[in-house]
Amino acid sequence: MKYRVTTATRTSRVAGLVTLAVLVFVALAPQWGTRADLRLIVEFCYFLALAQMWNLLAGYAGLVSVGQQAFVGLGGYGLFVFTIYLGVSPLMAMLLSGIAAAIFALPTAFVVFRLRGAYFAIGTWVVAEVYRLSFAQVSALGGGSGKSLPISVIRSIADSRAEREVLIFYVGLAVAVFATGIVYWILRSRHGLALTAIRDSEPASESLGVNNFNAKLVIYVIAAAVTGFVGALIFIQKLRISPDAAFALTDWTAYVIFIVVIGGIGRIEGPIIGTIVFFVLQEFLAELGTWYLMILGIMAVVIMLKAPQGLWGLVADRFGIQFFPVQRRLHVEATRDKEA
Amino acid sequence: MQWVDTVIQGVLLGGLYALFATGLSLIFGVMRLVNIAHGDLIVVASFAALAVAEGFGMHPLITLLAVVPLMFGLGYVLQRGILNLTLGKDILPPLLVTFGLSIIIQNGLLEVFTADSQKLKAGAIETMSLQIFGGISVGVLPVITFVAAVLVIAGLQLLFFRTMLGSAFRATSDDPDTARLMGIDNRHVFALAMAVSLAVVALAGVLLGVRTNFDPSIGPGRLLYAFEAVIIGGLGSLWGTLAGGVILGVAQSIGARIDPGLQILAGHIAFLIILIVRPRGLFPRAVD
Amino acid sequence: MTRLRQGSGGQALLEITGLTAFYGDFQALFGIDFRVEAGETVAIIGSNGAGKTTFLRSITGMIANDRDSIRWDGAPIGDLPANRIVAQGIAMVPEGRRLFPSLTVEENLRIGAYARSGEWTVERVIDLFPFIAERRRAPATALSGGQQQMVAIGRALMSNPRLLLCDEISLGLAPTIIKSIYDALPRICEGGTTLLIVEQDIRQAMQMSDRVYCLQEGRVTLEGRPADLTHDQIREAYFGM
């Protein structure tokens, strides 16, 4: 018997080409799009990146966090601290904000990793609240009412408004691609196998010698870093920060959870599909205000109850397709040796 | 003496937090469900009391006669109709479904009652106070709230340890499959547990509404207090939950005494410290 | 110990025809035909994985079945959920005893009467297993394995069953304790309860039953009165060789 372990499929190769074509088209948006288009694409990108990170945590590492707004907020405030008080250039400040978020993730993990399952979820939320309330106490950052990015810092991003918007656009595109890529890379590595084992059965994976704590910690810190970078991106676009906006549960976690659940939890394609659905719904329903959030919530509840694999899962399971194959397939070429 | 006063006020505040937490603790004990919409359901009870009080011109405390059965029924239907479907080995469905419910409830309340801040007007009782020692006085309402918390927990202890339904709750919690062999319908038992939980929530919501202003957005904050009280006290221990509520109330009261902006932060930090020092809480249940 | 079969011409107490059971894609039972008459003691033997426990789980409704595959007193009960079976008068002593650890010994007994009760009371169970009198308030986990087994039997009796299913009640217990448990069973039958016993110990099963069924890989391979069966027949039915 010969064995071959592969992860690629024919659909995945076709999908790769399609993805590449879409990416090239989107990357040319500064040529064909309006300023509103660019802004919308950046929003799409940061929601996609946040969704990929949340999916990495909840869908693969079993870490259902309701406190990812902590890292969005830390990244956002990091941008303001690094640029205003330390004189770092905005792009460098965004990178440093991601690193700072990762550093804050370590003591956070020290506390919340003591809680399991649903209690972990609420624990992360408490910690995010602690960060929010703490930043509200810092008067140098505007306390509870917040702070605007000074003109001098805005100028240092790029000279003209148009240049700034194009630069932010490419940073946004890059982080979305990076977030999707790193999830793909992690899942295809040995690490990914360990994660899937943890998600599927914690005791079993422990008995296989998978070090759950370290594997989870690594994932948690990576997600914090990317989420923190996205936070810096969000607030370089918004130009103004306040504790309530930076650590907003609804914006940075509730929407993101709905995106992943609707798209398909535990699948890389899920956040992509979910983000598309989210933006399409927003286009048609945003003026409904509170009804919009209720509809999103109802959709997420119904999908969780009736089709927990999400919209992408429904499609993929029916047609057996995977755009980003992370499952290893075992091909057994029978060579009719002697009977077992 | 001011500090003694601060602590006493904190203990009484803890009674309210214990009422928030008891329902959460109860359903976790029976079915390992963590209801993220718990805080929003407290606010639902406050608004229900408001609607009844204004609609029929009733005193807010009298509305309990309507709100408690209403929430009891809501709990039964919610569990039977939706939440039972989420129970299983996977923790994601209950978590995400109750999270979705939380968002739905908040926005539903916004739609019906607007974002305006409301209060249940209880008249003279709101300002009545009792003189205790050393010139310290305590409000009658906070005392009533604390006594209510003690009575509710004592009542639930009786329910759990002195009735057949209580045995069924504990048996189902231990081993749902074997419980079915005893003729226990788990879906019904779980629905009753949620009904009892929301009956307590009804009381908590009314007392909250009489004590402070409320609006549709405050549910998540109440969930966090409830959660913190449960964890501080130790999972599954009802008297522990009362102790947890009291510790949280005292921490907040001391924080507020230092700086009004620190009230909530101080409570969260006390929780995190206890979580680091005693991860299983102060009074963890012997059988887990 | 053997008694005459009663009313063999009439309607069976429990009649099972063509029962199948699946765990996902895995088929565990392949068309079991089975009957128990009122007042009989029937034993089921078979090696590990023969399907004995699955069979009992089907009867108790823990596994969903076709409505007509299981008839109780002539009425189809195959599709009843587990929590409605006990009210019919079928009680189970599950494998591994499965007492509720948060409940005291007495509460464990009383919960047995949750859905149905009758002549069996806590006092009568104590009469059957006297040690319980002193341990009523003890947590169920504080008892020895044999004592737990007796409480588990008592708990099932509290529903006053017409049919008592016992799944491997001798498993993991010392011989003297097994003997005292089996010695108690005739007193249970005296009250009119019919027994269906799953037992790995063939000798024990043959000794105490009126009729025995042997299962192998989800099929009935042998059925008969112990006295009528030869060693070779049993060996072949049990091991398939």
C-alpha cells in the first residue's frame, strides 16, 4: 500500500486563480473607485481581518472570546500614544500597536485562561471592560471623551488627503490578506493539526501529547497582535478615538461574531462569506437602525440552531468544495499485497 | 466611621448583585448553561414592571405579582423553544445563541421603549432610611433588597434539597441520561430551571428599576456583575453567590468612595484578583 | 429457583420483533426477536460487544426504535422516549450503577419513584437491603460498590416496575456480594415483578433464569430453557465456534 497525504484539490487551484484575479481587481480600486469605494473596501478589509482572527480563536482553538474589542482598543490607543507622545511615524506606530496588543495579551491570558468555555468568554469581556474603564481614567488621552489625532500627525501619514486614503487602503488590503494568509498557514502547519485536535476533544488531544496551553497561548497572542494592528488601522481612518468607540463590544466583537457564525465557523472561507453577507445586508438594511441589528442577531441564532456550519458550510458540504483546503486527505493506492 | 458606612452600603448593594447572580448560578448548576442574555433579561423585567406600573397605575413593588409569573413563563418558553436545542457537548451553540438573544433583546427594547433613561417610581419608600449605630443610616430599599436576596437563596436551597423537583434538578445535572431512566423529562426540567431563574431575574429587575435609572443598554453590565458574583462565590454554590455579590458590592462601594469614576473598575479588579488567587472561587462545590 | 412459565399461550408481557439499532452508520442490532412472559426470569448472555447493552437501551427508549418493533402488553411502545418508559412499568438498573452523586442514598431511592410508584417504598427497600437503614443520609458516593449496586436496584424498584431490567449487576463485585445481591432477586419476583437480566457470568445466568437468550454480534444465536441447552450449544452461540 502506498500513501500520499495532500491538501490541495482541483477546486482549490481554480479558487486560487479566482482569488488572485479578485485581489488584483480590488488592488486597482484607486484607479477605478471613488473615495467612498475605497473607504468601504477598507472597512470590509478590517472586518474580514477581525473575523479571521475571531474564527482562529473560536473556530479552531476553542477560545470563544467576547473580549476582542480589548485588542482593537489597545491597538487604537497605541496608535495615538506612539504617534503623539513618542513621535513615531504612523505606519511604524501601527506595527508597534500590534506588538503592544500582543504584549498586553500575555497578562490577559494569564487571567482569562483560568476560565473554561463560556466562562472564558465572559472573562475576556470583563478584561476588555477593565481596559475601557482604565483608558477613561487617563486624562492625557482625553479621559472618557477621547482625543483626536493632531493635524501634524495626520500630515505625517502622507501630504495630501488622496494620498493618505490610498495608503490606508493598501494597508487595509494588506492586513486582510495577511490575516487570511496567516490562518491558512497556521492551519496547514503542524500547529494547525494540534489545534483541530484541541477543538475536537480537549482531553483526547492532551493524551496525544498536544500541549494545549502553549498552543492556545500562541494563537491568542497572534490574534491579539493582528487585532491590535487592525485597531490602529480603524482609528487612523476614523482620526478620533474614545474609550467607548475603541472598546465597543457591538462594533468589534458582536458584528464579528455574527459575521463568522453566518459565514461558517471553523472554516477559512466562513469569515469571507460572512463579511460579504454583512456588507450586503448593511447596504440594504442599515437605515432600519435597530432592526438591522435584530435581523443580524436572528440570522445568527437561526443559523447556529439550524445550520451550525454556516452559509459556506451548507454550500461546501453539498458540493464538496473547499477554496482553502486545510484538511489532509489520505490517498491509499491499494497494491494488493498479501492479506492483512 | 465613613469607611464602616461605605462597607455597609456595599454589603447592601451586594444583595442586589446576588439577586442578579442567583439565576445565572442556578441554570449553570442544573444544565451547565451560561446565559449571556441574562443581564438583558433583568432589564426586560425592569421595563415590564415599568409598563405594568404605568399602564395600571400600580406601585412598582406590586407589579411583581405580574412580572414574576410573566418572566417565569418566558423562561419556560425560552428554554423549551430555543435553548434546549443548543445543549450538548459543544459549548459554541449555547454561547452564541444567547449572545445573539442578548443583541436581539437590547435592540428590541430600544425599538419599543427608546434609549431614554427610565426609573420605577416607588414614592416615599425610596427615601426612607433606618438609623443604625454611630450615626450611620441605611436605606429601607437596600435593606429590603438584601433581605430579599437572602430569602430567595434560602428558598432555592429548600427547593433544591427538600423537594422532588430539587432532586430532579440535581439528578439531571449529575447524569442526564440516567435521569431520563427515572422518568425525568430533561427538557421539562431544564425549562423549569430557566423559569425559576427568570422569576428571580424578575425580582432583581424590579428592585434594580426602583433603585437606579435603567435603559436598554445596561443589560451587559448587569451580566458582568452577575457573572463576577458567581465566579467569586464558586460555581454552583448559592450561598457562595451571595458572598460573591457582597464582595463585589463592597469593592465597588470602596472604589466609588475613592473616586466615583472608579466604582465599576474597582469591582472588576476585585474579581480579577480573586480569580488569580482562587480560580475556583471562595466556596467551590464539592461535587463538580 | 426455576419456576414454571405462566400463561405461555397468552399475550407476552414484552414482545420484540425484528429490532434493529444503529450508532450512526454502525449497525449494532440485526433483527432481534424476543419475548418475555409475565412472571418469568429471562437472562441474556453474550460476550462484550454482542449488543446486550444496546438491546436494553432500545427497550428503555434511550435509542429510538420503530414504533411496532417493541410491544408492551400488546401496545406498541418502540417510539416512546426514555422518560416515558418507566411510567409504563419498565425500570432499569443501568450498567455501572449510575447513582446520582449529588443525592443522598435516600434521595436516590426516592427519585426512582419520580414518575411512578406503588407498593415499593423506601422502607420496603430497606427491608430488602437492611444496610441502607443506617446510610440513608449518606451521599451515594460514600457507599461501597456492592452497596451502590443494591441502592441502584432499590431505586429501580421504587417505580414499582412490572419488568425490571438488570444490566450486568455483578460486574466488578466480589463473589460474596454478588451472591447476596442474587439472593435478593427472588424476593423481588415474589411481588410479581418480572426480571430480565443481562449477565456475563453464564453459570450465574443459567442458574437463576427460566429462559435464556444468547446474543452474538447483534443477533440472537440461541434461545431456550437452561436445562434443555448443552454446553456445546452455548459455546457455539456465545463464541461462534
